[in-house]
Amino acid sequence: MKNTRFGGLNRRQMIKLAGAAATSTLATPLLAKTRAIKLGYVTPRTGPLALFGAADEYAISVALAAFANGLEINGTVHPVEIIAKDTQSSVNRAAEVTSELILNDDVDMVLVSSAPETVNPVADQCELNGVPCVSTVAPWQAVTFGRGSNAEQGFESTFHFFWGLEDISQTFTDMFDSVESNRRIAGLFPNDEDGRAWADTTTGAPALFAKRGYEVVPSGFYRNLTEDFSAVISLFEENGCQLLTGAPIPPDFTTFWTQARQRGFSPKVASIAKAILFPPAVEALGDLGHNLSSEIWWSPSHPFSSSLTGQSAQALADHYEQTTNRQWSQPISFAHALFEVAAAALRAASGPGDPTAITSALRGLKTDTVVGPVDWANSPIANVSKTPLVGGQWRLSKDGPHAYGLVITTNNSAPEIPAAAEFEAL
């Protein structure tokens, strides 16, 4: 998506120029002060996607502590302000709060996380206004293709780091290969950006799994927060599906899996993206959560450290549990990494105040984070830097402090991340 411009200026610059005459009398005394950095942070803190934002308060507090004495750039120390917005899991609200950050708060950069329903409308607003944006926690295809671009063209102002459907399909088929089956997969695809990306017959799950000799039986696009999955379950049973995959939201998978087991639909492997990433989502299933498998973007055993705090992955997870009295979850790390990337980009741009310089810095950025290297400079996918992905299972805990533990079982695509157990059928 190209920026909307008027005589060479984008919309945001036009609005700022329009108000310049009225504010010019205030400019002189402010010049003596160090310019503060303003970071907008947009995530779903409430609504159906709220589990993605459950670690936000912690991540922001850690970032603010790291920036407590400001961010030093070329000998100048800039105070850092983080302005957080809750999308309430609404696409429309995501766009609205981003517009507020850009036009009212005059942020230098927008950071956004958690599913295409959040990332895409936020990134679109930033692209429209020429504001640098960094996003994460959504498969890159859903962000790039879902916003009308492609891997070669990309975008002007918006940059993304995460894995892709090609990575998760490899991880899931590695797990499917661990059991004997008829290689027929039930595909649970909601009518949202994730579901449409997964179901795409050219770039999504059907084509990607077919490369490994698997057939996907799609559910058809069901609406989010569906209460009755009986027709979908019947479809999977009639087609003899022995494996299950998909990208439902957490409450929908709880409903589907409970109804499926009640009806006797019992696949040998259920590898589910998105819905069972979080301990509370698995705990809600009771014993039915045992050996459900999922992608693992990050864990305490990942061999990476924070460029902001110096903490290892294990130390960050431990600090989260000690601080919040909650079990670690994967979004902690990517929320933290957003602030790592922002700091690195602002240093590379020699400070705030120039969106073009920040965008240029992001395009050439290569930096290490707690989720691994983020490298847009050398990526073959425009505006996308891929992060490593492994797979694992939720296991009922006999002696541990939590009801379930997430165990890495499959690391073929990222052997530097250690596996801790063998994969088991349901």
C-alpha cells in the first residue's frame, strides 16, 4: 500500500504543517529541551484475543525500566514514552486507536502485535500516514498478502518479524510423521485473516501440506465465536480425518475440542496454531489438553538474550513468573523484542523526529533480540524477517508448579533450539 500524498507530502505531514503557524510561538523555548521519543504500542488486551495481550503490562514495565534513564543516541539522551492502546480485539478499533496515536499523540513509531486482525489494520494506518511501524505475532503471509502486497514488493513504512506458513507446515508435518496415519488432515479454518491465509489453496495449508504427502479437508469458513461445531465435526468424520490442524481463536478451539471428544472424534494428532499457545487456554480443557501439539515461537530454552536488559530467555521467563505469579507464555518474548527493535532502529536513525530516516534504518536493520536475530537487510521477503520455529506438546504436570508444561519435541528446522522429549500420539 502506498502512502497517500499531497504535493509530495503525506497526510500526517500535511496536518502537522497546517498547525505549524498556530504553534510556532511555542517552538523556541522547546528547542532547549531534549526531544522525547514516543512509541505507540497496540495490542488486544480485552476481547477474544485477550490472551495474546496478557503479558503486555509486564512487557511495558520491563521496557520502561530499561528506558528509565532515557535512550542514549549519539551522545544525546532521549526520554522514552510508551503510549499503549487496547484494540478490544476489534479490527475497527485497531485502526481507530492507531489513527489517534499518529494524529493526536504524534508518535515516532508504532509497535503492534498479535494476529492479523490486529496487525493489518494498524499497519495499514501507518502505511497511509508514512509512520514507521514494526509488527509481530502473525504469519507473514497473512500480513503481506492480506494487505494486498507480495513477497517482492512489500511496503514503504511497515516491517514485520515472525515465521511463515511454510515454517509451521514443516513443523506440523514433522510431528504428523511421528505417527502412522492415513495422512488426511482436518483443517479448522475460521472466517478471519488467519483462517483465509491458512486455507488458501496456493499459498496456504492445502498446498504446503501436500508437498509432504498430506491431504487437507477444509472445514469451510466458520464465524468466530461459533457455539455449535457439529456440522464441521461430521465433515471431518465422514472424510476419515486422522489428523487435525488449523488456526482458531482460543475460545473457539475450547468449544470445538470439547464437542469433538464428546462425539467421539479423536484424531491421532492435533497440531493447533494460535488457540493453544497459552497455559490458560489449555487448562480450560482439563485433561483433554494432554498431548495437544502446537508451534513454539519461543521458550525459556531458546538460546537468545535481550539487547535491552541482557537477560537470557530463561531469565526473562523466570522474572515474568516471579513478578506476575503467572506461568510464562510465548507473547512475553515478542512483546519485549518489539522494544528491542525500536531502540535499535532509533539508534541507527540517529534519533527521533524523521520518519524517513527511521524507515530507512528499519529497512537496513540487523539486530539480535531475545527471540533471535531480526534482519530485514538480508531477508529475501520484502519487509519481513523470519524468526525460528519449533514444535511441541502440552503435557499434564505431575510434580510441577503448573497444571501443564509445554515441551519441545520437534526441532528439525531449528536444531539450535534443544528438544526435551519425544513426540507422542494423543
